[in-house]
Amino acid sequence: MSTHITTARIEADAEVPLIRITRDFRATAAQLFTAHTDPDLYARWVGPESVDTVIDHWDARTGGSWRFRNTRAGEEYAFHGCFHEVRPDRIVQTFTWEGMPDGVSLETMTFEELGEGWTRMRAQSLVDSFDAREGMLASGMEVGVNEGYAALDAMLEHGVIA
């Protein structure tokens, strides 16, 4: 019996300002790709639970761009970026929190089918400094990542993502 990583493993690289996230899902790579590229689905699961997500623009294709807002109790946080590469096994994009417009991260996500209905998602975020990376880690990122992926698990379990 294989062991699956069902809570996101978040690791900071010691050599470069990089964060790695690894998480297994009971899903196909195609389902995870759809969950990350369909704006209506993405808005339903992306965390944390305490925010609502509004998609302003979403063009999930190589050369496309995106923007969404998180709202909570009258506060709003906006994010935007560009899709550099979008293919079924890999998404490369930039990510910018508009509250810190100089802090652009380069994100690469891959989907690897493990067999028996499981797929491993690996993501990495490269930022321009160790201070920026520490700021990301201290921002509540772990809560948002794990709550979002728990919501995605529930959507997968209930057949919301074909």
C-alpha cells in the first residue's frame, strides 16, 4: 500500500528563494489541470475558506493572463499574472499580489499520475529575494493552501470536476 501526501508539504529551499509544494490528490492529471484552468471551478476551491474569490479576467492559455480578487469582511486583495505555458501536465505562470506590485513570483506546477487513481501535484514559486519568500511563508499561505486543497478534494469526491 503506497503512502500519499494528502496535506500539502511546503518546503523552503535553502539555496534559492524558492517555495516547493507537493500534494497528492485522488484524481486524474486531467481533473487537476481543469481545476487550475477553469475560472469558475478555480474560484470555488482556492483558499483560504475565509475569503470569496471573484475572477476578473482568466485566459488560461500559453500567452494568456489572469486577475482575481479575494474579498473578506469589506477588505479586498487583488492578484494578477500571466500564463507563460499551459499544457495538460504543466502550468507556468507569474503571480503578483497587487499590494506589493514589485513582488512577482514565477510559478511552475506539474501533474504526475501515480496510478490507482492518484496524481501528485508539484508546484514551486521562485521569488526575487529570501525576504520576499519569508514574507510569503508568513502571510498565512499554509492555511490558504491546505484549506483550498481540502475544498478541491471535496469537489473531486462529489464529481464536480469531470
